Amino acid sequence: MSTTSPAVVNRISDLIGSTPLLELCRTDHGARLVVKLESLNPTGSAKARMARQMVLDAERSGELRPGGRIVESTSGNTGFALAVLAAERGYAFTAVVDRHACRDKLRAMTALGAELVYVSDDGDENLATAAREELAEQLAARSPNAIFTEQHNNPSNADGYAALATELTDALPGGIDQLVGAVGTGGSLCGTARVLVDTFPQMVVIGVEPVGSIAFGGPGGPYYQSGTGTPPGAELGALVEYDLIDAGRKVSDRAAFATARAVARHTGLLVGGSAGGVLYEALRELAHVPVASTMVALVCDAGEKYLDSVFDDDWMRDRELLDPAAEGEVAALLTRWRASHPSAAPSRDRAIA
């Protein structure tokens, strides 16, 4: 056992990054699915990386000054992360939100001292991205010493994931054959892929969005997956780099949530609903990839925030999202592949501590 003492840090944001990798399963033909557990960042989300980068870059440029206010339109995870940054660095924070957001994320922001400004009424669960963006811009413009971080178009968002790519390269020197991730602002997947393709030029990048999101075309509509996708009426952000994405896939709420629930019950890993969508597509794709491939899925959100929704049978049933058959299909795949996934299987990579 190592006697090395853990490093002592001075701020919560110093704990961001260096998230672990978990080999979730390995197929009969030796292809493996490795998940990057970004859900183990402070605030339980990958958005901590980009929030820190946006704040640091705004400070360096002089746009964000001592005693200033940060304003952002958020469905929860970015707001939660910005609330942490604001609290530790002495800024005020205003989060413009709708009631589509997970209640625990909203409560967490409030606990950290954030001001919440709603654009929708009680009982309205619809995603209101366009209205949020418009109001956030207005609030920042008329507030002294305030900035609108504008995550959908802020290049610092994508830049915040360069370290994530470096962590993957260091941990998987044997190569990454496929990278799968959710596409909302585009920052996490495209920011990571942009750096990785220099090292792994043959890597296939697969973007995942909810059915109803419009980033990859098709009809728009409502969806319950939180913190991902581009709903109808919202402007597609500048960070979605289509030339980096080899395939764009759509996953229904039923399939995404069934996957999250099955993964929890058969592996002990709690992931959020949109991460369930990523894992659903990754598991489907894994059956068809070449022998001995390494697929990496970015799990960007933890499941503990969704105990009152995705993991609540009554909530799921009321919205006609409960799908035991789909859960069973995912569970069968996981059971079969994890059973054929010997711990002593040869690896192309160094051991992960």
C-alpha cells in the first residue's frame, strides 16, 4: 500500500480533472468499452472543466474584474460549476434557468449563493434554451461589471477539454479507435476530439444527441434528457465542429433512460440520462467495431441528480418513459460481455491506478 499523502489543494476548482477510466465491458471478439468518468469531477459533471476555463480566460482578458458578476443561461451543470467558481473567487452569479432543469442542480446552485432567474412558469417542463439565452444577454448588458459567459459560443468552453484529451492520451497510449460523446454545446466532444485526432488520426468520433434535438438534422421536438442537444428554436452553437464528427446519432429518452437504469443495476455505476444515451449508442456500436478496438465513451454527468426522475419509476411511468424490455436488452448485453471480460485480459495500455 502506498504511503504517499494526497496533495493538498487550496480551492475546489483545483480538484477538477484527472478523472478515472473504467473498462465497462469487453465483447466476445475483444473490443472494449472504456468510460471516462467525468461525472467524478467536482459538481459531478464535465462542465466543471469548461466553467473554470471560461472564468480564468475572462479574468486574464480583464473582462471579468474583482467583485464582478457572471451571468449564464444553463440547464444545470454549467450553472452548478460556475456557482462553485463564483463562490471561491468572490463573484456574484446569476443563472438563467427553465424548469426543464433537474431540481437538485437548481437547489445546489442556490446553496452556493447563486441567483436563479426563471424564464418559465411552475409546471412548465419544456426546454427554453432560446429564451434563456436572450434574457441572460440582456441581464449582463444592463448589470454593471457583469459578463455573459455564453457557453454555446465561447471558445474557452472547448479549450477547457484539452486537458481531458491529454489524460486520455497518457492513459491509453495503445490507441483510441472510437470516441463517443454527447453533443450539446459541442464543447466536450469537439474540444476533446480536436486534440486527440493529432495523436490518433484514424479515430472515429461519434456524436450523440436526443431525439428531438436538431444538431444532426431531422424534426425537432421536446425531450427530457437534460444538458444536451439543441432544441427547436435554439441557435446551434459555434462549438459544434461537424468536420470532427464522423457520425451523428439520435437516442430516444426511453432508450437513454433505460440504459442509465440498467447500467446502475448491473454495474453499480450511476450516470445521468444523457450519459445513458451515450452508453446506449456506445454499446450498440461496440458489437460492430473491429477486433481488439478500444472505444472511449465520455460519461459527462452523474446519476445522483436524477433520483427523482430517471431513477424514479413513478416519474418515468407518468411520462410514458418506463421501458422494462429496453432495460432488459441492455442488461443482457452487459451481463454477457462483462462475463467474457477477464481481469487478466491483455491490454495495450499501462495499468490505471
